[in-house]
Amino acid sequence: MKHRMLSHALLKVAFFAAAGRAEAKGLDPSLWDTIPTGRPGFVPMDLPQAPERLSEKVPALKKLSFTMDPAFIPTHAYEKGAGKVGLVYTCRGGFVDVGHLRKSMDWTAYIHAQLIRALREGKSSFEFQGKEPSVFRVELDPPLAWKVLTPDQREEAAASFAPQTAAFLAYGMLSWHEVITWYGWSVTYVITERTSAFSYEDNFSNLMGAQVAARAIANPTLPYNEAANEQLAKDFAELVPQSEAVAHKAFARVKGNWWVGNRPLMAKSILKREVNLGFETPIVPWRVSGLEECEGSDAATLSPDLPASWIRLTIDPRTPQLKKLYGKGKIPARLNWPEDVLTTIEPIRQSILKDIGPAAFDR
């Protein structure tokens, strides 16, 4: 049924293509083989602020913060991972990790380029890999309606579904990162990333970044970086971003409840977790109550979407730490996104309950 519905949609796109093409731009082809630069995420907690008199004498101390000025949000560039990162508090989206958001944007743009290339060349699959050991494989099984389209009609049709499909695939990659870091994988193999795995702002930030990038890619007139910054400014404005001073105020209000201590890598420094990936119910951001700056604001919710059901993401885990989940020698050779990844969520939820307790999910 899904193939039949999509076939009808593809034929409709092809019919209207003659009225004028509105192709999605995406990355410049010169960057299609440039894998995204790594961007840091942040543990959602505040750092001790230096006394004002001391920071006046040592200006560098003013920069010892995980927060960032939202004015720097629309400074994104795919090349070399440009763009300031940090935590921004928003009235409608709670804390947003701009590092996670930019990483998600980059991978959405990169995957979109690989998807367009594969569609043009008639490939049945392509693979990509980040810093994680896992290999991600995208499999394409187009319906008959796709095969009878001319190259121009395919370009027009791809513009209608490829950006959001790339966002869905990138969100799968970033969600998988949360899974394997919860079970002990770390990019350094020394410093644990479990402290911030599935922290309360991760899923919202990851999905928002992917969807911002999809909308930027779909912009038919602007080069990608310009479109990305225009979309970032628009989407963040809708979330009502607040100053760094308000971000510190928000962190102070939930200290001891959402986070504790002053060392980001301290075990159990983050007391709240969010494991909802948005499939059964939308992702609802964690918002700090009682902030006068945000009085009367409502929550912005997010849900993932897969426009093209014939494009599938599978994962080759290659992560020995997953034996804690599956058992020694029983790690699957292949997992499907999202079905198989979603089966890991309940064991993670139970593990969080054991480690932190029921309060981990109480808002």
C-alpha cells in the first residue's frame, strides 16, 4: 500500500514538473565527499561562575561556561564545523544543545548529498560512518513509478522527499550514538560519555537539528550555508531563546533536581533522562517552571517522519560494549532503524531506573 501511495505521489510530481523545477539545493557538490567535522556536545549543567571581581582581572574566566549567547546561533557553516556551540535556554524548547544540533544538521546535509548521488546513479545502497565504530547502510528499493521517470522528473521528485528522508536517517545515526554511549562506548575510550547519554535535552536537540537542515536543503534559492542560517534564525525565534543570564538562572532553579555537582564527567551528575525518540508520542522538551521571562509560553513538540518508505537505514553495530545488552557473542550483525533501535529503549529505561531511580523521568 505504501509503495502504491508513493507511486501516485511520484507521478503527480512528475506531472507538475513541467510547470517549473524547484530543486532542493543542499550542499555544494564540491563538499559531497567531505565528511562532517566533529562538534562537541555539552553536559546539561552549569559550571561555577567566577566572582565578578576575579573575572574582571582574568577575562578568560568569563568564558568558563557551557552556555552561549543565542545571537551566535545563525553562524553555521558546514565547512570545518564552523559555528559557535553551547547550551541555549529557550522558553518553548527548554535547553537546546547547539553542538548536538549543528552535528545533526551537518550529517543531514551530508546524507542528503549521498542519497541524491545514489538516486542519480541508480545505486541500490550506500554506506556512511562517523566516529562511532558502527557502519550505517542505506538501502533503496524504489517503486515502479520511480523507474519510469525521466532523469529530470526524478530530480523533481527527489526534491520533494530527499531532504526530510535525510533528516530521518541522520536522526537514526544520532539516536544510535546515545544507545552505544549509554552502554559504554566512548570516542576517547577513557572518558565516559554515559554521563550525558540520553540526557534531557539530547533527543530534542538532535531531531531539531535534522529538521532545520531538511528545511534549509529544501530552500530552492539560497546556497546551503545561507539557507541554514536563515532557517536557524527563524526556528530558534519560534522557540523564544533567552540570554545567557536567563540560562544560568534556569540551571540554578533545577540544580539538585535535574543535575548536581560541578564536574561534568562525575558519575550521575545528570539526574534527568529522556529516552522518548518521538515515535509513539512526540518529544516534549524539558522546560524549567517559574521563569518570569517565559511566562505563558507553550511547549514546542517534535516527531520524526519518513516520507519515503522504500529507503531504509540498517546498522552494523561493531560495538563490543553492546554485550551488556545482548549478551556475549549475541550482538546482532544488523539492526533496522527505527524498529530494532526502539527495542533497546526499554532495557535502557530499566537501567536508568536502577542507576538513578524513578525520579529520572519525573519532570
